Amino acid sequence: MKKILILSDTHNYLDEAILSHARTADEIWHSGDIGSLQVLEQLQEITTVHAVYGNIDGQDLRIRIPKIATFECDGLKVLMTHIGGYPEKYEPSVKQEILAYKPNIFISGHSHILKVMNDAKLNLLHINPGAIGKTGFHQKRTMIELGIENGAPKNLSVIEYDRW
């Protein structure tokens, strides 16, 4: 089983708690607002990283990573972007991408609000891992670990830390 760490909204913040989970992951999926090229490179030194840029990310990140990423992991199709909405309220351009690619999992960030929702209408799992950085209004810092086996998500767990 592949172990995935799903992050968003690091806002240029990494600590040992994040890094310890990153070191046990087979892949890291970061759904934007990374904050700096150094954060991306530090994660890439650990393992494979799929990442998209967010609204706070500068040109140094935007020239290296896409706004929208599509990829497969162990037979599972993933679509990821920073600002995407959620079931019944997807951003219109993102909904077009979802309809065209037909992912099994759609990941977005931006809201700093942890959400895991099944979208039965579009037959996908929507994940927003919340925010793991310290910048923003959120009271808890969150990220998600997920197993993938034979094209199916398994053992999803939320990792939560106090913001301060």
C-alpha cells in the first residue's frame, strides 16, 4: 500500500511534526499556498511531491509547478488545484476539468477548512486537507494521511495540531 501525505497552505512553514510525517510517506501531495521555493525543495528532498501553486505563491513557484495537476497513483486518478470549491459548488473552470479528466479524487486547498466529502454525483472523493501552516484564521493545523491500494483509497486519517 502506498502512503500519501496531503498538505495545503503551509504558507512558508515547515516544522518537525510535518517533516516526520513526510519522511514516512511514499508521496506528498501539496495543494498550494506553499509559500516559498525552499519549502517545496525541502519536501522534494524527502520523497516524490505532486504540487500546485496557490494564490500567495510567487513566480519562482509558478514557473516550476502547475495551477492544476492531474496524475495517477497506483491506478487512482487524481486532480488537484488550490482554489477549486467543493461538491455542488465547484469553481466553473475546475468543474470542467473534473468532467473531462474524471478523477477518483479531487484535492483543493485555500479555505483553510478541513473537508472530506464523497461526491456521489461525479463519483469522486473530494479532499481539502485544511491548513498546516500557521498563517490564517484556522484554530487547528491539519493535514491528511491516506493509503492507496489497488486503485482505491484506504485508511484516511486526519492529523491535527494546535496552531500555536
